[in-house]
Amino acid sequence: MRRVVVTGLGAVSALGIGVPAFWERLTAGQSGVRRITAFDPTGYIAQAAAEVPGFSTEDYFEETERELLDRFTQFAIVATREACAQSGFEVAEDERDRVGVAIGSGMGGVVTQDDGYRKLYGKGMTRAHPFTIPRVMNNAPAAHISMRQHLRGPALSIATACAASAHAIGEAAEMIRAGRADAMIAGGAEAPIVPGVVRCWEAMRVLAPMADDPAQTCRPFSRDRLGMVLGEGAGIVILESWERASARGADILAELAGYAATADAEHITQPGTQAPSRAITLALQQGGLAPTDIDYVNAHGTATRLNDSTETTIIKRVFGDHARRLPVSSTKALHGHAMGASAALEFIATVLAIRHGVIPPTANYSAPDPECDLDYVPNEARSTPVRAAISNSFAFGGLNAVVALKAV
Amino acid sequence: MIPVHAPREDVVADALEQQVIDIIAKKRKLDPATVTLDSTFEQLGVDSLDAADLLFTFEDTFSIVVPDQAAQSMRSVRDVVDGLRKVLADRPAGAP
């Protein structure tokens, strides 16, 4: 089996456009959560969200391009441009059949869908705009990235809700390992901050009501946590076989050493403990890593009561005594839960933690919860060598994905 | 002979032709002077998705519904104008 490495990163998130802004605000503990501006949230329970600030579509796309691109696809393309540029990633004509794309998204183009439904149901229009389907479809980012980069290898979209981009990155790595591709552009994108979607999430009773200071709404692992905060954005990474990256002299940021996917097969929303534990164990095994080799866990950490206590149990089960010394943080307090983009943004945070020897904090942590009794790196980033780390993603439906990253 | 008002149908037809040409030119970012009745979709670079978008604009502009069968046979500006004229003529009295 071939080794897979990470050579490029691109991020669009509530922390800004670009990886430098993402990492700077992440390590400074500056939250991108604010009162919703995409629409007037007056009367909503969840009035706060992690919106991408200052994203002017005309800065990135011509008018004729914009017509075909929902916001989530625009995020994916902008993040891809950054990842390719940062990596110096170029694909020669004779390589194009062996380079592919895998992009996760939970819901697809819901900005377009919400707007279309408003016109059909609200305004009584009888025709939807003919670009609605190409904009809404979940595979739009994968398609547009393959077209723009002229990549003709395997291209797919993965829709495993909150774990979509972890599965996308993991499965992309598996394709490289198996020799079906030499490089992959992988990640996830989501733009769910529209009235219809926010109302549906409110109905699940898992969204936190906006705090007096909106930036403090999301409080993972803290005793006073009240739920998750929706976010938006895209995270895109360049994965290459070790051979390809070395041959071109690429700056290798980390090795994607292990990946595993498991299913709880239990409940449509309530998280289990056995299958997620097994996903972590399998990812470590594939990476040839012992539990004690792991210096950092980037948690799923949604800040719901159930997720955070369950995830704590899972980490203790897998890591045993090492769990007491193992820093665990959730960066969702800062970039929100960007659904299908979340795992990719967290993957990027994990790569950078290894790269810089800095663990981003769990922001808004105010008091320990007896059910969450690990080291959550509260409120302040921590400088410490990170040899290897994992990033957890546990989706509704009990679909789990864990990636293990290693310093090179 | 002193010219009298042209028959109303011609005025409507001319206006319709010009409106169709203007819409196509705007959508395709072309100089309207370069678009004629004989221009084909192929010559104008209008692919199947662009055609669907144009039809949507025509329906919206003229408050009509163009049946799919009629839409599928439109391959040129003349096809469009003829097709739209027929739909407009068949419109029930009192329709917008």
C-alpha cells in the first residue's frame, strides 16, 4: 500500500478567507460566530451562526460563472484555488486521468433551493430557474473542480452529513493507497445559513440560543454548553502519493497515516460509543500508531450535551490512561459546525497543529462538566510538539470517520 | 399614397423580434447588431443549458408558458420568434 501525504490546504470559514486567517484566529481563540446577517433572524431561537465574513462573490467569479454556482460551490472553488497555489500543485496532461476529486457536503446547494422554494411556494411562480438543479446538486463542487482543473480521474461527492468531508478525505486517501489515483483534491463545502435550514435544525433542538456576546454561543465540553452553532465554509486539501509529492519536491505538511469509517447501526440521531471507538482504533492501526503516539485529538465536539459526554467516553475507552494526558480540543466554538465542511476545516487545523507544534484551544470553556473530564485545552492555544494526531467526525445516522495524521 | 399606420400584427412582430434578439444578445454578451433572425443557437454559442435559461427568460418576460415540445424544436432566433408568436397568439383572452 502506498503512503499518502498532505501537500496543500485551502480554507474558507467564519474565521476569514484563506488558511492564514483561519489559523491566526483559531490559535488566538477569536470566534467567527456572530448574529446572522444572511437574513433577519429576529424571532429565531438560533440567531447566531458562523458566517463567512466579507465573501463578495464578484471578487472571485465572473457574472456568467456565478449564475451556475451556489454559495457552497463557490466556497469550494475558492478554497481549491488556495490549496493548489499553496501546494504548487500542477497536473500535466498525461497525469490527468489519474488525479481526481472527492468533496463532501451534507445538504448541497440549499441557498439556491431555499430561494427557489420561496418563489415557488411563496410567490406562486410555476417555473423554477433552469440552473436550479446544476446549482443544488451535491456533486456540483466535485464537478466544477474537475472541470476547472481538467482532472479526469475518479470524482465523487460524499453526503455523510457532519462527517462528509472526513469520509471524502479518507476515501480519497484510500484511492491513492490502492493505486487508483496518484493525487486527489479532497474536502468539503457547505452553506446552510438560510431560513429553511436554520428552522429545521432548530426543530431538532440541538442549536444553542444566541449568547449575549454571540461569539460565546458555542461552548464545547463546558458545563454550560447549550448546543451547536451552524457554520459555513469549505476546507480543501491536496493529497498525493508519497512518491509523487517527493518527486516534485513538494513541501509535505503531514502524512495521512490512517483512516477508518464505521457505522453505529443503532439510532438515527443518538451517538453510540462502540463504533466510534472502533473507528479510532482502526485508524491508528492503519497508521501503525499506538494510542500513546497520539499527542492531540481534534474532537468532533459539537457542544451538544450528548455528543461531548459520549465523545469523552469514547476517548477514554480507546486511550485508557493516556487519555488523562492527551490534549483534546474542539475548534467548532470558533468556526461553528460547518456541516459537510467541518471535518475538512478540522483536518486542516490538525495538520497545522502538527506543523506548528501548536494546539488550537477549545474556546468559551468556562467550567468543567463531571461527564467531560479530559484536558480540553481551555481557551488558550498550547505550544507543544505534536508527533501524531487524530480528527474525529461523528455524523447523524451513526456514521463515523476518523483520520490519523503524522508528522514527517 | 400617404403611408397609414402599419398593421398592428407587424408592429408586434417587429417588437417581438427585437426583444428576442436583445434578450439573447444580453445573455450571450453579444452586440445585438450581430444577432439576426437567421442566427442559429450553434452560431451564437447557445448550448442546451443556455437554451433552457433563455426559455425561462422569455417565459418570464412575456408571462407565457412555452410547451417543452415547442421549446425543443427551437434551434435559431427565427424558430424562437415564430414559436413565441404562436404561444402569444394562442393565449386565452384576458391572460396577462
